[in-house]
Amino acid sequence: MAYSVVFKVQHTGLPPEVQERARLLLDEIGETCSSVPRDDAFWFYMKESGLTLTFSGWKFSYRLDRGARELIVYHCEPVEEEDPDPEKPEPIAA
């Protein structure tokens, strides 16, 4: 069973289409996590830290709640200017 994505916070400047696309990406992450065995070391490290998805000029901080089977977004904010946007890779000089 996959994880449900839950946005615990809303940012007034977050465009709805960016939130929806982020939800789809997080759904995919939740699908992948649901296939990780319960005794895998991955879960030990997940207890110690959260994760961040940077997408389309925004950072989404989230954690996994294994008991509730939820992927919880607990913070979102615009990406700082100096942070690279993975959707817009830097050109490589030849």
C-alpha cells in the first residue's frame, strides 16, 4: 500500500499547478518507499532526518509516517536565488 501525500502547510505564494505537480512527484516517492522492506536500514535513517524535494523554484520538506502510511509535507518555501533549480540545469561549457 502506497503512502498518502498530506500537505500540513500551505504557502500563499505557491501556485496551485506547482503544488499539484509536487504532489504527483511525492506520490511516486511514496510508491517507491512502500516497496522498501520494513527491516531495511533505510527506515532507521528516515527516523533521524526528513527529506526535501526541490522543484520548480520551491522547496518542500517532508517526512514519512510509517504507521499512518503518510508522506507529510511540513514546510514549503521559495528557493533562494543562489540555489540551483534542477528543472533548469546550468549550461555546460564546451
